[in-house]
Amino acid sequence: MRKNLIPPIIAILLASLCLTGIYYSSTQQQVEEKTGKISEEKIGVVVTLLPQAEFVEEVGGNRVKVIVMVPPGANPHIYEPTPSQLKKVSEAKIYFKVGSGVEFEKVWWDKILAVNPSIYVVDGSKGIKIVDKDPHIWTSPVNAKKMVKNFYAGLVEIDPSHKDEYKVNMEKYLEELDKLDSYIQNKFANFTNKVFLVYHPSFSYLAREYNLTQISIEHEGKEPSPQIIQKCIEYAKKYHLSYVYVEPQFTAKYAETIAREIGGKTVFLDPLPRSYVDGMKNVADLLSLEFE
């Protein structure tokens, strides 16, 4: 008798499981339709630098997943990608590059394309004038707006069905960048001696945009000679400077040497903030300490 009971029991269990699966699937679909949260695979977007991550997330919203190649605190002039990063590149849809001659991109670009030949490349520098081969274009909020527009155009090419959504996101973020521009302009408006001394020349585009004078300690990636250090000390005294700014991606020892000689202080100034708008406001606030 027991042998005859097994098949019906199994049949009942299978039927129950099937009905449960159908009910769950139907219920899940109803929930997604009501909430508008239809599950979709996110678009993998690779960026070189941290500030670009905010650009991508603000435009793409929940439809994108960002992979940053140069992590916090790393120097984009010398950083080497890890195998796990290259694996993520191989699975991504878009590479949003800076495009202005960042050393990381110059050195690793062939390798990046080799691991993902079909990746869609968006050039962030399109429409931006590169001055003196300086790659730090993003430090100007005006340039950042152009980079955001460039990414939007590329994202729409990959995912045209959500063009309107991306456009709304972009326009909202561009307003934030306009506010940032106004904030920096107002911050510097009443100063006359707008000279600052910084280790690496990361802020040339910012300086040009807001009529500042940047004096850099390091040139062309080379450590400063004693003669250069002495000249920087003379400049600092000439312009009555009290601060020596240094990027967290570089050594602070030369800045500290100069600061001691002028009786000043070293201050970290980050050109690669993960939160771009807040980070650039902080840059303006810190520079204004020197201008006061």
C-alpha cells in the first residue's frame, strides 16, 4: 500500500510548489507595476577618477552602476589597475574617460580596450579647451558641466529608452553646478591678492576660471630641486602667503619644508573629491583662508 501512495504525494507537492511559484511571480509583477520598480540590469559605467562618479550617478540615477579605476588617495599619474578592476571593465557597457591626457588613461588605455573591445567610450573632454597639456579639466565647474553633458549624450546612445529620465536628471544636476559656480565666484569676489602655493599644479583650470594665480612646487611630475624650493619660498614671502597647499595623493614633505621657512601651515586640498559639489566648495573655502 505504501508504494502506491508515494507517486500521488509527490504529485501533490509538485503541484503545490508550482502554484506557489506562479502566485509569487504574479504578486511580484503586480507590486512592481504598482510601484514602477521593474527590475532591470544596471548599466555598468567605468570612470577614471572619483569626481566623475558623481557625474554618472546624478545623470544615470539607479539605472547605472559605477566602477572607479583610481581609488581614493591614489595618484592617477602612477596608479596601476588591479585584475579585479579589469574584470569589471570587461563586463561594463560604457567607459566615461576624462580624455584630457590623464596619465592613467594614457598608460592603460590599450589594456582597457583589450579586455573589452566593444565597450562604448565617452570622451569627457569633448568641447573643452585643453591648456598647456594640463589634464585637470574637472577642477573648473564650467568644464564639469560640459563633462556631464558629454556623459548624458553617451548614456542616451546606449539606453535611448530612458532619454527623458536622464535629461531631467542632468538638468537638475547642472543647476547644482551653476550654484557651485556662483558659490565660488561669491567666495572669491572681494579678494585682491588671490595667489596660492600648491604642491602639484592641479588647480590651473579653477584658477583661470576665477582669476586666481596658482604657484606650484612640483613640475612635470618631478620632485622639486633645492633651487625650486628656494624660489617657492621667495614667492611665498613676496606675496605674503601663510599656507602651502598639498594634495592628499602626493607627499607633503616639500610643502612642510616651505611652510616652516615662511612660518606658515600646510593644508590638504583635494582635487579628486568623491562628492564633487561639496568637495569643490571645500576647496574654495580652504583657498579663501589664504586670500583673507
